[in-house]
Amino acid sequence: MAKRIVVTGVAGFVASNLARHLLDRGYLVIGIDNLSAGTLENVDPRVEFHRADICDPSIRTLLTGADAVFHLAAKSSLTDCLEKPLEAARINVLGTLNLLEASRQLKIGKFIYADTSAEYEGITEFPTREDKIKPIGVYAASKHGGAAFCDSYRELYGMNITIMRYFNVYGPAQDWRRVIPPVMSSFIIRMLRGERPVIYGSGEKRRDFIYVDDVNDLHMAVLENPKSNGRVFNAGTGTNFSVNEVYRMIEELLGTGLKPIYKPDLPGEAQITLADTTAARELGWSPKVEIRDGLLRTIQYIQERVLKAA
């Protein structure tokens, strides 16, 4: 019998890609999302979809019979979290605790928590290792609160909990509808529309960009390899690029001649993200998609699925 995997936030970018990956490997997927940020068009029709809030105690019924939970639902916009810190804490901390308690009561075999590289905001030694964190911003603090409860439930109740810290994930279905959308999807969409891309600050902030398929390969390693149990893993590549370099790569691929517009820097963002991937590689995983190939795939998706549908 196929294993049942719960994926929260299934209508979002990373989780919708994860759900498809699980389905293609023969798993049954129960998808949960309240559609506050994600969209139904992202959800694979093979998913058993439930529109529900992770903070609702009745969500336990949706976890019944599950073999594992991938908890990706979160309030993840830095701007939204700064403006609504109580809401960020409600979703990212209390929502996580609600799912942990349901998983504990139901004796679910594995719980995988989607954490963030924002945990390293105050760290100045690179690449960043999993054992040194310093969250500063509201988003980072709220995600750290969820991770702290994961640690607590692991220690107190012996639950099998693994934490993944995502760096800058990009690829198909990335959320370009945000007030301040992710760099790559924003650049590509604007430039394909003949609009100048917007860069906040000098453009010299450096990010560890990882293609979503590589993240999904790590998801599978974490789910299927018992060596991952109870550990924390960086989901990054171990290389980084400046925002200006990303703009130049996209411009080389598209040839638009459009120059960026520079606007004032955004508060609360790290200057550098760069993952130490030693722990993830110990699972036999390594990133395979080079950034130019990942950009080409993203451009193709946006041309075929986003702009044609607009």
C-alpha cells in the first residue's frame, strides 16, 4: 500500500512542486492549504486537497492515517511579517505547534519542518553551518519559534522530526504575485513584458539560489533515508550570486536591453546567504541544476504558463 504523506501549504511554490514529486514516486498526497497565499492552479489534481487552516485544532482529522508530514505552510513574506508580527507568530509558531500536537497524538512516523536560512541573519561566518544561528527579523524569529517547538517535541516525546532550512529556492510556480516578489520571477516577468526590473539597494547582496528540483531531491533523501532522522539540513548549493549578477544572466538569456531601476534597500534582509551543505551531502544528495539551466527552465515556464494565461 502506498504511503500517505501530508503536505501543508500545498498551493504554494515549493510545496506544490514537492507534492508532484511525491505523486510521481508513488506516494499518496493529502494537501492542506487555506489559499491565503497559494493558488489552486498550483495544486496537482492527483492531490487529495483540503482547504483548511493549520491553526484549526480540527485539522487533526486530516492527518489521520498519515505516514509522514511535510510542514511547509507559513507566513513567509518578510514585509507582511514586519507589518503583522502577531499574525506571523500565530501562523508560524502556533500553527506549527498545532500540527506537532496532532502528529504526536496520532503517532505519525516522521515530521519534516520547513525552516529558513533567515535563521542565519546575524551570522557573519560563511558558509553557514546548521549549528550556529542568530535570527533577527520577525519572519526569522517566528520560524525559529516553530523550530524550537520541533526540538521540544523531539526531546520530550521522542518524535522523529527533521528540520530543513531552505535558502533561496527558485523555479516554476514561484510566487510572483507578492507586493515585493522573489528576485528571479520578478526580473523575468518584468523583462518579458518590456518593463525594467527593480533592484532594492545596490544589488550587491549575495544569495545562495537553489533550483526547486534539487530541493525536492533533498526532500526525498530526508523522507526516505533514516540517517536524516532528528537532524537539521541546509537546502542550498554552497555557491552564491549577487542580485546584479542574476540580472545580467537573465539579460544575457533574454537580450531585452532593459536596465534595472534601483530603489531604496529593504529592511531586515541579510547581506549574504551561503549554505554549508556538508550534512545534506552525507545523505548522498548534491545539487545538480546549474543556475543558468534553472533560469532557462524558469523562463520557459513563465512564457508558457504565466504570460500566456495573463
